[in-house]
Amino acid sequence: MVQQPAAADGSAAASESRSRLDRIGIPKPLLWGFVGVLIFMIGDGVEITYLTDYLQQPEGGGLEGSQATFATVTIYGLAVMIASWFSGTLSSIWGPRYVMWLGAAWWIVFELLFLFVAVPTQSYALILTIYGIRGFAYPLFAYAFLVWAQVASPVHMRGSVAGWFWFVFTGGLPTLGAAVAWFAIGPLGMSLHATLVLSLVLVAIGGLIGCSVSEPHGTRPIADESVANPRSPKRLLEGVDILWRDKRTLAGGITRIVNTAPEFGFFAMFPFVIGPATPGGGFLSASQIAAMTSIVYGANIAANLAFGVLGDYFGWRRTVTWFGCVGCAVSTPLWYFATVASESFTVAATLGAVYGVLLAGFVPLSALMPSMVATKDKGSALAVLNFGAGGAAFLGPVTVYAVHPVFGGGGVAIAFALMYVLVAVLSCFVKDDSDPGEARRKQRATPDTAPTTEATTA
């Protein structure tokens, strides 16, 4: 009897803690998963600003510039695209936490081989092979957690959960990862090699934290009773047919590819259009372009949370269509043409930040795509979504290299704007009754009938 009030108080405190986390859009059982992804992606992002230069130095492999770029961009990017797909399909047959363990172990093993075997040999073939293989690692870890977070979250929180995922993902890669590299190399005076070892330690810590999360959805296949053998490897191939079985998933995948493609494309183009590599000299220095990049990413990171929450109220599809697609269709050419016309860093940074904010309008797509398919197909839908995230890093630079020689930077900006217009149309077909916006619309149409939405997914 004496201890009963204390127990009640403890229960009230726990309930208050849960409600606080719920209010900000984080399911309490997955809290440390978000922390783990943040630390893991910080470690992965440490190398982003200087690895290409490091590989050209004698201590880093002594590669030629084109060789270093091919290894760190082309081959690595291809591996990221492939692994982005498998993060969803493997989660579907194994369970997301097992895929996270695989991604973390893969990163650590191949980074050790890269640093202590490939680089010392100064063999281009070995460096290319091992670093390229390591590219499979981070999508398996990070995107598997995105799968886990979506299937374990109540429908009404999925937009917020997606916002938090992209907040910690981009907060680590490239934002805090680049900051850690600057601090380690600058004030701490660490060598480039030692800084890469530091990144390995951070990835190991983040991987351990993320993979230690205990929540039932993480350890079982994302399937239901309609799947006879959910752990069968055949499901890796079966998941592909969702692209023609459900045209909404195909439209969503295309939308995700276009989503950040212009961002990757612009930052590949700016150095030789308005930066120091411009023929005759550009009007922005390398440091100004780096600062503008940080501003754009910083604005996007902050807005990811806001649009995740907004999507849960305004509607997932409506947020993607109007803020993401239409907003970026307007802000993309405005950013480029106003920057060129003004030759002003302030204009470039300000309009770049506007673009970064509107880019976050695509965040609810991560909640919408798995919600509009049957439970057995959720892993496949998220595989399409994740593949789109990897494909964006390929489409953006390819568009620049194809369009710029013929139509110049203005032609590239218009091409990107037209892509956003195209996916604005496609996104209108990416809808489902579980979308809070659709549910409210139906409730207004039939006020006497409560909207039916699933609370959780098995």
C-alpha cells in the first residue's frame, strides 16, 4: 500500500515521456535507432569532403584525378543504388534489424580492407574494387531502419517519423560528417588517414547502438499470413513485379528519383558554371560554393522535420505535390537564373535555402509509399523508394553532362524544372485512403462515418 502511489507516479512519468516522444513524432521503442543512424551517418560522411583528394596523394594511393573520381563517385554510386533496393527486399524476407547488422558489419570489414590493405598497395584495381564493394554498406544499414521505422509506426505518425529519419540521415551525411572531418584535420591536426580511422570508430559505435534496438517488427519478415514462405530468397525477385502490379508504386519511385536529382546535379555543375572552374573565371569562389552547399543542406535538414509533421496534418500526397513538386519546379530555375543575373553570393545562398526548404516537401513520400500497399508488399514498396534515393545521385549529374554542353546551365535548370512538373502530375496518382489528407477529405464528405485507418502494421 505504501508503494502504490510511487508506482502510480512512475507510470504517470513513463506515460508523460511516451507522450512527449509521440508528440514530436518518434516512437519510443525506436529512439535509439534514430541516434544510431545519426552517428553511423556522421562516420560515413567524414570522408565526403576530402576522400578524392586523399586518394590522389602518395599516402592515399597515388591515383590520378579521374581514377579517384571514378572510384568515389561512379562505382560507389552504382553500389549505393543496388544496395538501396536490397535494403527493402532483404528487410522483407529477413527483418530490418538483421539487414542493419549486415550493413554495419559490411562497412567495418571493407573499410578495414580499404585502409590497411588496398590503400597501402597503391593498386588502382584493388582500391576501386574494395571501396566500390563498401558502397553497399550504408544503404543496408540506414534504409533498413527506414523500413523498420515505417512498419512499426502508427499511421498518424508516419510522416513525422519519415521527417526524423531524413533529419538524422542528412544531419550525419554530409552535414556533421563534414564538420567532424574539418575539426579533426584542422584544430586537432589529425592526418587524413587517422581521420578515416576516426570515421570507422564512429560507424562502429552508431552500428552497435542502432542494431541493439529491441522492437518486434525488426526481427521478423515484413509479410503477413498470405505469404507461404516469407524468408524464401525467391521474394527478392518477386518484389520487382510490384512495379507493374501497382502503378502507384512505380509513379512514387519515379517521383523519388527526381526528388533530389537536381540537388546533386546543381552541385556537380556550379563549380564550372559560376565557380572557379568556369572558363574565364566565375563570380563565386570555392569557399563560397562550399558555404552555399552547407546553407542549402542546413535549410533542408531543419525543414525535414517540419514537413514530416505537416504531412501528417495537411496530407502526405498533397504535401509532396504542392510543396515538393510544384515548389521545386518554381524554385529550381529561380535559384539558377537569379544567381547568374545578380552574380551575388547572398542571392545564391538565400534562394538555395528556399530550394532546400521546399525539397523537404518530398519527405511524406516515405510514409505514403509503404502505406498504400498490402503488408506483404511493404518491403518491396520501400525498396523502390530507397532505389529512387540512390538513383537521384546518378540522374542529377548525368543530366548535367548530357544537357549542359548543348544548352548551357540555363538549359539544365529548365530541364530540372520540367522533371519536377512531370512528377507533380505523377504524384497525383500516388494516393491511398490511409493518407491523413484523404482520410479527412472522406470524413468531411461523410461526417457521420469515422475514417478507418490502420493503427499499426504487423
